[in-house]
Amino acid sequence: MVSIQSSYTVTPSEPTPDVRLFSLCEQIKLRTHAPSFYAYNPTNLDKINIHNLRDALSKALSIYYPIAGRLCWTQGGRWEIHCNAKGALLIEASCKGKTLDDLGDFVPNGLVTQLIPNIDYTAPLEQTPILAVQLTRFSCGGVTVGVAMCRGVLDGTAGMRFINTWAKLARGEPLDESDQYPCHDRTELNSRKTTTKGSEFHTHDHGHGPDHDHAEYGTPPPWLGSLGTEDAKVAVEVMKLTGEQVKKLKMKATSTIVTSVDNGNCEVIKPFSSFESIAGHLWRSVSKARYQGNNAQPTRLTTLVNCRNRLKPPLPPVYAGNAAFPTTTPTITFGDLMENPVGFAAAKVKGATAKVDDAFVRSALEYIDNVEDMNLVRYNFHYPAKSVHKGAWKGNPNLFVVSWMNFTYDHADFGWGVPYYFGPVYMDAEGKAFCLNKPNGDGTVHVAISLDSAHMPAFKKIFYEDID
């Protein structure tokens, strides 16, 4: 059991602009926090000092000042960031009688879920911190740093840059220019102009509606089976792929004769990426595990794409907001996935990510701007398993796969070494997976996945058998 030792509200070390920031991209996110944690086996325990962490965080918040603010409601169920310097939450905790080895493979359930601060979402939006961090000490001398970042403010890329700046300050190292001057201007993503006295509504005048249908924001395909009697029990597992298994999977996918990518308007002229191959394999394996003789069951896969380099002109690399847009494959059937090799599914994933270009993003912004019920869009996007049925659980035929494969580990060295593990803290939605690279650089990938517990045993068997 984790017990809290101390708690701090950390505010910026210097005065910061009192402005309001609005981005249409951030409207499709939830007010909840993306929970992740870093695990360390430090050699010098004296360097682990909560006061040093607190002072460095205060300095980092003076640079990334929107993170020290609060979300607040505007019209139409939308929100904006009020940069009011209310501060972030920092907690020091201990887990006596437990070692990091007791956490096993860091499956995001049980004790692992206690490694980030507990955030009260019954509190008003304007009172909820955007950032909450927890330092937890274990009896073995190991520590974890649990980080909860509000999805409605920044994405993983911006979050990693913030952690990097905070860690540098904690180590006492000088900041380079990119650390000191992140871009907080949301204007390029159809933002509201910021002023010190409030905000006025402003959008780009495109002169027409969305150019795409943006099925990614609509209701996902429902399960066509008979009505269940109770909610599903979600099981979470971490599947490990060695570097050799990843290579084999990429070869199997790429060896499939594919001449074009559906819905992506591009030809396959190079091998599938590791993510495309793994996501396609996941989708196929999960569908097989869920299969109940229902070949005609519709299914789709959703993922996220960082649009920073896809806009024209591109966003600055130091853009510190949320620039991750969802995209989805065409809806196909269980039969399509089961009757075709893994390259068929990988091609669908490739097509879904390839279509996210400047025109797609601008069209998505138009779509979001015209949405009347923003809460429904957020619900469909983040909780597809729940939005496809009402009442008793029927089943979920879809999959949401997120790549954390581009995140590095050295950015989170607070002075006591590079973490040896990074991953999600909990997964509360059925049919979601995270792909994570490992710090040893040998190509190993871990996949954290949540499924209906009734399907998990079959999935684990199929997942490895189909590679071999």
C-alpha cells in the first residue's frame, strides 16, 4: 500500500503571463489525465530530494506556464487554458515493505495504479490541476516518478519536452534555447487570440466545410452479438516482443503483395514500420480472440498522429500544446482480417496514418469547430467500447492503439540516473493498447493491452503463435 508523506502546490518561480489559450485540437481530448510513470534503481539515494524536485519544477513551470494554469469552460461545452499560475501538485509517497521487483512486469493494474496522485474529477474543472506528480520510494531504495498530465492541454511529445526541461533543472544543467522558449501559441490550430483581459473568438476563414467525413469522431462499429447481462471485466497484460520477433513481424507484413494503401492515396514503396506491423498484428490477433463465428462483424482500428511536421508550414518542434489527431482505418470485418495475412491489416494502418496531411488536419479543425455536442465526440473518441452500446455489455469489436515508441528515456534523468522502465499506470477502457520501446536499444517492444477478460487467454496464445 502506498502512503502519502507530503504534498505541495508548486507555482511558477517567476511572474508569468495571465492569458487564455484556446485550441480546437484540444477540444477533442478529455479533462482527465494521461497517467504514466518512470521506474529507477538509483545508485546514490542522497540525490533523491523532494525539495530539489520542487524547486526545479517551480522553475520549469515559469517556462511552461500554461501547465501551471487551469482549464475553464467557455461556450458550447468547450474549454480554454487560463494561465493563472495556480500551480501543479507534487506528492511525496512511500511504499513500505515493497520493492520494485514486487511490481513484476509493471502491468498497469493493482499496486501500479497507486503510483500517481489520485485526482478528484468531481471537483469543478477550474479547480483541477493540469499536472500532478508523485515521487514514491520503495524499501529496496528504488523510486518511481508518476506523472499525470491533462489530455486537454498537451500531448506526449510536449509532455516529454517539459519533463526534459524539469529534469535538466533538477540536475543543475543549463538550458538550451529550445528548453527556454517553448511555443505556447495555439493560433495555427484555430485558437482564440490571447489577451491579458480575456479572450475573443477567432477562427481561420476557410470558406467551406470539412473536406473529409472524419469517421474518427463518429460512433464506432457496434458489436452485433446478443445482449449481455453485465459489464465486461477488463484484464490488462503486457506482451513482450524481442527485437527478432519485431523484425520477423515486419518481414511477414511486408512480404504481403500490396500495391496500394486503401484510403491513404499512396503506394507502398517501402517496408512497413515497426508500429504499422505491430498494430496490424494486434488488430488481427484481437479480432481472432473475439471471434464467435461472426465473420461479418464490422471492426476498425484507431490511432493518433502527431501533426507537427504534417502541417504546411509545420508547427515549431517546440510547440507545447496538444497536436495529436486521431485517425481511423476503413471499417472492415473480422473475416477480412482473418482470411488475409498480417500485411493486409498493416496496410490499413499505414493508410490511416498516411492520410493525415495538412489538408486533413485543416478539415478536422473545421469539423471540430462545427460540432454541437463536444462531449459526445470526446466520448466516442476516448471510450469507443462504451459508446457502441447502451445498458448491458454487448462487446467491443474495435481497437485503439497508441504508439509511445518514439519516446526516449534519457530525458527523465533527474540526477539519479536514467529510468529503466516507462509505461502507463492504468488502463480503464477495453480495447486499448500502448506500444512502448525499451531503453536497452535492442529493438524490444512491450505492448500493454486491455481486453475483456474472457478474450485475454485466447489473445495471448494467438499473439505469439501467429508470429512464429
